[in-house]
Amino acid sequence: GAGVSQSPRYKVAKRGQDVALRCDPISGHVSLFWYQQALGQGPEFLTYFQNEAQLDKSGLPSDRFFAERPEGSVSTLKIQRTQQEDSAVYLCASTLRVVQETQYFGPGTRLLVL
Amino acid sequence: KQEVTQIPAALSVPEGENLVLNCSFTDSAIYNLQWFRQDPGKGLTSLLLIQSSQREQTSGRLNASLDKSSGRSTLYIAASQPGDSATYLCAVEDAGKSTFGDGTTLTVKP
């Protein structure tokens, strides 16, 4: 497939568990973005990478959230000690070059913390 | 802090009607504005991207305008179809960080 893929599509975690969400951007895309979307709301920016460099992580809600993109392609968003308020859809998007371009979104990972 | 508002939150129209969705933002220092479509349980699909130096973009039955000075954008959908039923989101970008509105949920009735 040529689009952005995310895995898993659904994740149920017990409160306190650690989770890891994966994003495979479109091959060759330089920039990668993570968003959190609560039910009935628009996506909220979490963090953004250009190649392997994390240029902006101002949207990460707490130090329990960590994102990496070590080789400039696949990215992982890790949430430690999950809490119920972390339940949301986590969306990943990529752009071909730097910013100011069309963002291509993946289908999202729906996280439910019980 | 940038804030994006979309009005109305929901809209129901009969098939064939022309309609306008509104988006407003508080900080005019933006790089671009994008309109997206989101179907239930799915990711977002980009519809139109307007750079800050542009005033409008068109794609098929869709036309989006941007008035940066007043902090407003509109998405015009001509001759609406049931397949247009979805949530429409606008987002403004500033240096890699995009701020989204909460969307307008459109229902087009056959």
C-alpha cells in the first residue's frame, strides 16, 4: 500500500500499562506528525519530526508520552503508565518534504484504557 | 494560542443543495490552511490546501477561500450528494504545528 499505515488499529490497555503505537509513513516522506483526537473533537497536535529530528514536542501532554523516529522513517509513540484520560484515537500523518504541504493521514489507532 | 472555530457544528441538507462551511481562526500568522474530510472511524483526507499567499483553491465541486486578515475561510460545496456526508475539518499550520477546529458534520439526504 502507498498510504500511511498505523498499528495496532485498536488497543485496549489496563490503567498503568505501557503501550507503543507504530506509524509507517509514505515511503520517502520527510516529515511525520502525531495527533490525539478525542471523540467529537478535532485532532490535537502532539509532536512533529523532520527525518529523525524531533522539531516540536510541545503538544505532548505529559512526560509519560514519548515519540521517536530513529531512522527517519517508522515512528513509535509510547505512552507509559496509561491513564483513562489517554483514551483517544492517535493519528499519524506525513508530508513529502518539509511543512506547508498536504498532510496524508493514517487510519489511526484507537486506544481504550480501562 | 491559536484557536480555530467551525460553524455550524452540524448541518443537514437535501441532495443537490449548495452549501457553505465556515472556519475562523484567531492568529493570522499562518503558513497555510487545509480542509479535510473525515468519515466515521477513519483518518483524515485532505481536500484543499490554501497557502497563506493565496485567496482560494478549487477542486471539482469544492471551492475554498481564505481571508487571512479577517481570520476566516469558507468551504463551498456545490450540488451536494449523499456521498458528501462526513465531518469536515479545517486546520491552520504555523511552522509545522497544525491547529484543527472541531469540525462540521454534514448529512446530505437523498
